[in-house]
Amino acid sequence: MGFEAGIKSWKKFLKPGGYLSVSEITWLTDKRPEEIEKYWNNEYLEIDTASNKFKVLEKNGFTPAGYFYLPQSSWLDNYYNPIEDRFENFLKRHNHSKTAEKIVENEKKEIQIYRKYKEYLSYGFYIAKKVEN
């Protein structure tokens, strides 16, 4: 769906003064190595910095109220490591089909990119207040 489309979709459910909270993959720096920039721009075109995400919120009738990004442990301990632990069972359940192998290959690439460049991106957690009409 994407960040802006999601915000627009949820806006109608909030009263003026109501709060929206959303997480979104976010660049932590303005400049990044070309490898990670190319990878994520290919995977998700709306990846951007927090300051630009706040501009999207403001453009769509919200006032920023808070922001933090998730620590690396969230990615590694709670997401990537458990996924890696399940690769072999996933492949067995799907009889090592070409599709299953491609999924695992793509996930391994993302994990490798994250481990190499983890200081450049995270999930940002955004809190915004719907502006009074």
C-alpha cells in the first residue's frame, strides 16, 4: 500500500485531534552507500528519511507528535534471526521448489544487506495528530 496511501486510508477513521501511529522503513542518514541505496529503492520506492516522512504527514493533514526508530536488536533478534532459523523447514515443506528457493534467496540477500549496512536504516515509528478541520 505504501506510506502515503496508508495515511490517506486511515485519515477518514480519525476524528480531528485523533492520533495516528505507523511504522515505516526509514533511512537514518541522508547519504548511504550505493549498494544499499539501490537495493532498497528497488524493493520499496517510498523508503525515505524521517524528515521527508513528516512532510508527507503534514501534507496530508497531520501534525507530527513523536518519532523513534527501532533498535538493531529488533531487526536481528526479533525478525531476521527467527526467519533464518526457519529457512530449512520452509524449504522442506515446499519440497525445495524453485519458488520456495527464490523466496529464501531473496530473504538471505535482504538479511545480508541489513547486516552490512544496519547503521543506515531502520523502522521509524511515527505518531501524528490529525489537524482540526
